Amino acid sequence: MPVPPSDFDAERFAALWAGFDMGNASEAEAMNKGRALRRMVAASGLRIVDVMGRADVMQALDAQLQPVREESAELKAAFLEIAKLADLAKQREEMIDELRGELAEAIGSGGASAGQTGPLPPGVSDGGLVDGGLVAAVSIAAVALMIAAAFQAFQ
């Protein structure tokens, strides 16, 4: 049974990982730390790969080992793309809020009956023939009239 995230000791995991790391000159000690690390994770019902991506473990590992991370050109390009997408998402949300406000204002002031044109709320028809129910009713009536005409022709 997996241990809830709050019960997993990220600092102990980071300390064991540091002892298992390549910086440890003692092969025997490093192997013992690796075994202890594996037992700790297995006792929690997790896998090492599962806990390596957790925020609390990454924070503890960063504090313990102070890793040097290489920033590649691909990583920088990805961060730039993320920043652009975040800006677009923010603009989209602002536009949605603005359009909702305009729609609420149009509905509140009477909409098309007050001479204003603009988007109508979902489910409201402008009276055109694009209403699905009206099209279905006209189609059914036309078929009924054709059937009646066919019966009239055979009599």
C-alpha cells in the first residue's frame, strides 16, 4: 500500500541519494546507501522513478546536492515558447471576459429588440430558418403532403 505523500521523508531520500552519488569515494558505503534508498522507497510502495519527479524530493535533492544544470538551446527555446503561449492564453481569457461583459450588457439592455445586433446567448434563435425544430417541422409537413398527394392520385 503506497504511503501518502506527506508521510514520505524527502530529506532522508535526498541524504541517501547523496551518499549513493558518484561523489562517494567508498564503493561499499555507496552500495549500502543505494540498498537503503531502494528499501525505503519499496517500503512506501513506490518506485525510485516515481519519487524522483516529486516536488518535495526535487527540492530536497537540490538542497542536498546543489546540482549543476545545463541549459541547452532547446530548453531555452521551449521556455520562450511557453512564455508566448502563456501570453496568448492570458489574452484569450481577457477577450473572453470582455465578450461576456458585452453579451451581458446587450442582454440587459434588450438586445436586438433595442436595435442592437450582436451575438445571442446559446439556445436563442434570431428567428431565421436555421432553427433545427422549424426545419424538421417543415420537412415532416412536406413529406405528409407528398404522401397525401400520392394517395389522392391513386383514387
